[in-house]
Amino acid sequence: MSGLVVTTILTASRASGARVLAESLARHHPGVPLVGTMVGPPPPGGLPFPAIPAGGLGALVHDDVMAVCCSLKPVLLEHLLARGHASVLYLDPDQQLLAPIPDVLERVERHAMVLTPHLVRPHDARRELLVLESGTYNGGFVGVSDHPETRRFLAAWADRARRHPEVAPGRGLNYDQRWLDLAPGHVEDLHVLRDPGVNVGHWRLPVAEPPRLMHFSAFDPDRPERVSRHSDVPPGALAPLLAGYARALRAAGWEQTRALPWR
């Protein structure tokens, strides 16, 4: 194996989002493979990409599905590097490519690690304080290449995420995400991707230009007029995009998979 691979982690209840992600990646970058990790049994109808069972990676035993998925992220990245992929881009399954991102993929291949900050311009102090609590970098986008410094950081990150699978802002914890704040000290060749159109979630709104990679974090298709359960910022020009994503989720089986259990 060689080259770049995109990967994600999901449960059966998030299968519709992963299918939308897969379709958008295949449409804009048909030569880039996608592989996932399933936490629990696969959804009815399967997935349009190969999936590694989470148990095969040594999944965390926990009653919080977010803790399990987040603890697997650095393990999955290291696993794919060990299998011979030169570079790996992790994307949360609630993302969608809206345009090609060849420059982004090239940077993932060129640098030891690529992260995207939540904020790329000044916002109000309230939002900035929330970001300081949750983490400077968004854990839904992590690019790595096979360098010794990357492997060392992934090993440390995996250990911390497994030992502290919780959200406790007062103790500096937010599942796997807060540990990424330490990455610049560990990885010399770390590239901070400040592109305002990449990994655009509720934390970036309002936007000044159309997103190329949208992150629909905590989006509810039953309320497409709202960007996220975590934000009351009006969608503005993104309203048609949200409505379109809701339709795409439903076409990908959201109604059939939304309440599927995990184990």
C-alpha cells in the first residue's frame, strides 16, 4: 500500500452521514480511497467502503460511545500508517466535500501532521472562551504522514485519550481533542491549515466565502434551519446548504439508521 487514504470512525446510527461523506469524496476525488472503523455491528445495507471492526484495534470499553470513538482515532491513524499508507486524513463522518480540495490533500501528504484551528479570525470573547475550553484545533480533521515524530505523538495521544475518556473542561479534558493543543510541541513539521473554507462548522460562522469541506457537527435533519444543537448562530447564506445536507442524509438512510444501537 502507499499514498493517501481518508478514514473515519462511525456507529451504525451515523451510517447515513458516512455514506454522504463517501459519495462526496468519490465525486470530487475519485482516486482517493476511504476506509472506516465500525464501532458495533454494521448498518443494514452495509457501507460503500471497507470498514475495520473496532475490536480489532483494541477498542476502549466504555458506556459513552463518544469516548470509544474518540479514543480510537489516534489508534486508527497509527494502524493505517503501519499498514503502509504514506499519509492518512481522518474526517468525522458528519462532513461533506462541496468542492475539490487538492491543495489540502497535498499538504497532508507533504507534512508530518496537519490540523485545522476552530477559529481563523477574531470572534467575540464568549466564543473564544468556549474554544479555549474545548481545544484550539478541531479533532474532526487530522492529517498525518509516516514520520517518526508523528508516530511518537500518535502513541502518546492514544495513551492519553484512553486514560482520560471524558469531558471535564475544568481539568483540561474534552475527549481526545484537547490533547491536540500539545501537538505543536511534539511535531516540528506540523502545518496549521487556516483555510476559512475547510472544516467549517458552527464555530466558524458566519462565513465570508462558500465552504469546500463542511463539518455538520451536531446537525439535526429534522431542524435544517439550525446549524447545530451547539449554536444559535443564524445560518445566513448557508441555509440552502443545510437543507441540501438534510435531504442527502435522508436519501442515505438516515430514518432507518438514526436510532440503531451500538455495543
